[in-house]
Amino acid sequence: MPGIIRCDQIDLNNVEVINLLLKSLSDLLANQSYCFTLTVEGKFYFSTPNGPLTDDSGWYIISSGQDNQLIYVGTASNLNTRLNTRDGSRDNFANPQRTTDDVRNIIKKFVTIGVWPSLVVRIIPEKLLCQKMGLTSPLTKRDRENVEKVVNLFRSHLIA
């Protein structure tokens, strides 16, 4: 149907639901126990030295450590392996056959050459967001992707 955002549990066509989502996201992002140092090891790997993170699905926001500049919003089926890539993947950064570099590769390179001397990552565990909103976990892929888009759109308002 034209003019309707495609959703499952999280109805982004309803302003009350959007306001609840933004409040829930803000509350979770304000909790310092979901904030971690993010480093780059060996040019290819992300690591959270003050982790490990939860193995749950959820979202993450990478920002520079100096000025809190918001750099990247992502979603993960396992936050720990996504942000501790020695346990997960190298984002194909070491593959000489790659034809392009995704944003995560560019972030790693910029840290390595000193554009951003340090990074911070804030995580939003899916189970906790669902609890705050009174939703059933797990969310569908569509809802996860929609939440990622909302976090990206409102990221400057969600983290002070």
C-alpha cells in the first residue's frame, strides 16, 4: 500500500510508537554500561578491550572518542562477534580481490592512519529494547532494519 512504511511489530506509521521507540533508544544509549572502547587491531580487526559484549542481536553506534562525532550505525545478529571481529569476520578487508570497501573498512583505515585516534561504540541489545517497548523478541529482519534506519536518522538527538 503506497504511503505506508512496511513494518511488523514496530509500527513506524504511528507517532506514539515512534516516540516510545526514541525514548527507549535514548534511555539505553544513556546507560554507560552499554558504552565500550572500540579499537582496531592489526589493521583488520575491531576489538572491545573493555568487553566482551553480549552475544545478543542488536544495534551499535560507532563514534569518535575525542569529540563524540557519530560515525556509523549498524545492526548485528551477534554484537560481540560483530564488534570483536577476530571472533567473527574481517569485513573482507584483507581480501585482495575486493572491488570496493564498505564503511567499516574505511573506519578501520582512518583509525590506523590517525584520522580518529580513538573510537567508542554504544550498543543497544535487542532484548532490552523489546522489554522497554513491551514487544516480543526476536524482532523480524524488517523491524531490525527499520530500527537501524531510525537510529541513523535520529542519532544526533539520541546521544548527547
